[in-house]
Amino acid sequence: MKLTKIAAIAASLSLTAGAVQAGTLADVQARGELNCIVTTGLAGFAAPDDSGRWEGFDVDFCRAVAAAVLGDGDKVKFVPSTGKTRFTLLNSGEGDILFRNTTETMSRDADLKLTFLPVNYYDGQGFLIRKSLGVSSAKDLNGASVCIQTGTTTELNLADYFRANGMSYEPVNIETNEEGIANYSGNRCDVYTTDASGLASTRAALDNPDDHMLLPEIISKEPLGGAVRQGDEEWADVGKWVVNALIVAEELGVTKDNAAEMASAAGDNPSINRLLGTEGDMGAMIGLDAGWALRAIQNAGNYGEIFDANIGPSTPLALERGLNASWRDGGILYAAPVR
């Protein structure tokens, strides 16, 4: 009788372990759609166009994951979130993955139980002001009113910076970038502070961008990247290696346009062959088929293509690669090898 009970318990535990192991990847595949958490709207990073189609830097990473997992980069439901709601949406299961200009920090990793994916944008916090104020340094902002998104590292960095420099400020709390633009444009704050990339997006959206400037100070490190819930290593591996694959693709010269040809030719470069699934069995290691990375690249392009198309020098944001250039070109963007 005891043996029967033990066997029943063991069988139950085995089923439970199997269910846990199946996790998010199986859920997404069964649903046929990826729920990807993004910002409520930040031009260049994530925002719906005039027809309602989401586009942007973060959006392309969502689509790359969908292409790798589901075979179609359009099989994405975008879940808009604020700085306050993004982690709740992720941990409650309303989103499968988060790509929302989010900074990796120790407390978010350990306390909020998130697993961060590789950094896909190295950023830092800055200040946007009107040129008419005649301010040339952040150290001249004593007593200024500052628009700031609540529930962000930006809020904490601002307090630290002003305290360290013996200055005071008046916070004007906002929850979305749209609110920030409205308050700043309406002169309800002297300064808008957030990640420098976000400020470039905000400046480009103003009626007269040339009337505004970013101050030279960058007051923080903001390693931005995707995140998933802790406890599902298989799903974390999927997100991690899709990001790595897009970075590696740029290093190897694999683009949206030539990826299929390179895969069919199966040339002499083993790194390219492993990436595109013509050598080895890399996809099986993360629960996917051999063409996972090929589809991600064909859908979104490599990292450089994603950057240039959404936020690069020829876009309204006009951002240079800077730290986000490949390590081979003097930047610090560096991906683990697919091997």
C-alpha cells in the first residue's frame, strides 16, 4: 500500500516537473502568438504607426523572437506598459517577454525575480532643456522643475545626482513619455530627464526640435535589455540566444537580404553555418528547430540593420552607434558565440 502511494506521489511530481519544464515556450507555441511588453509609445523604440502597426527598435526584437519561435514575426501581441506596470505585467503572465527600454539592476534581478537578456542598448541618463533657458550644464539646474517618469531608475538617479551636488529640484511626476512631452511642451517643467536615447526621441517629436538641447552630462549607466520571469530557463535561453544571434549576425556580415542565400550555400565558415542552422544542432539546445536564427535575421535584420532603421543617423533620432558599435568597431557590443 505504501509503495502504491509512493509511486502515485512520484508520478504526480513527474507530471508537475514536466509541466514546469514545458513553461513559456510551450505556452507561446500552443497559443500561436507572442505577448511582448513594450512602452506605451516612444518614437524609434516602440510606437504604433499611422495604420496602427507597431514599429521600432524594441519592436524588432519582439518580432525576431516571434519569428524564431513561431516562424512569423507578425505573430506578436504588443502589450503597452508604463514604468510602473511593466514588471507586474510580466510577472503576472500577461506578457511572455519584456522589451521596453529597461535597465538591468541588481534589485530588479534579485528582488523582482527577473532574468535579464543580453544588453541590446548601452545608455545613460541625461537632461533635455530649452535653449532659451541659457543653461549649459546640469550643475546649473538648482531649483529647476523636472519632469520624470515614476517607477524608473531615472527617478532614483535624479535624486542621487542632485543630492551629491548640493542642489534641490521640484519633481513633476509623469507615467508615460506622452505625458512627459505634454508637460515639457506646456512649460510645466523646465527640464525633462530620462535615458539619453529617450530624450532624443522626445526632442524629435517636439514642434521645433532645434529650440531644445541635451545637456552634456550623462549621470548614470543604463544597460538596457529584454527580460523574462525567473524560473523558466528554457524560455530565458530562447530570448538570450535570439538577441545574441542578431548581434553575431552583424559581426559575420549576415543580413536580412543575404541570410537565405548564405544558408542555402552552406559555405566554408563554420560560425555562419552554425548560426544559420546548416551545421550542428544549435536550435535543439533551446527547444527550437534549425532555422530559428535564420528566421529572426530575415525578419528583423541583424543588430546593425535594426539600429540604423529605427534610431540611427538617418532617422529623426539621429543616434550614432557610440558604445553600441560592435567591439570590432570600437564599441562594447559583444555577443557570446553561437557554438
